[in-house]
Amino acid sequence: MRSSIIFAAMLSIVSVPSAVLAQAAAANVKAGMMVTSSDGKRIGRVYDVDKAKDGTVNSVSIIRDSRLIHVSASTLSSTDKGLTTSLTRADVAKLK
């Protein structure tokens, strides 16, 4: 009985959509945080945070190569050193 309860709890955690987890991780985003790519390269620091009316983060703005790029909050996760995006550095270079 106890193992079935534990299994059900673990299954419910796994079934949570990754976008929900990403939004929860991105909820504490602040200007100045470092953003790194999925391949471990530095992207830049958060310049501005775009939030919806309910306070959820939509995207972050980063100044990169003298231009402003917008990284979706659904790609962000929180780490002990700042934020990591699921995008590679090459993918970020293509953003506008």
C-alpha cells in the first residue's frame, strides 16, 4: 500500500508539464541575472523582465552583440549561478 502511494506521487511529479516547471523556475527572475545556454556558454545578463498581468514571466530581454534579444521564459530554468536556457548559443544568436 505504501509503495503504491509513493509510486503515485512520483508519477504525478513526472507528469507535470515542463512549461509549468519552467515558469515556476523563472518566477524569481531579476535584472542582472546571468543567463547561460544549454551548451554552457554565457549568453548575457538579464536586462529586463517582461511579465504578464498576473505576474508570470513571459520573457527576458538580454543585450547581446549590441542588440536586444528576447528569450522565452518557457526555455529558462533556475540554477545556483543564475538562469539556463534550453536553447544553444547558436539558437540564441538567431533570436530577435
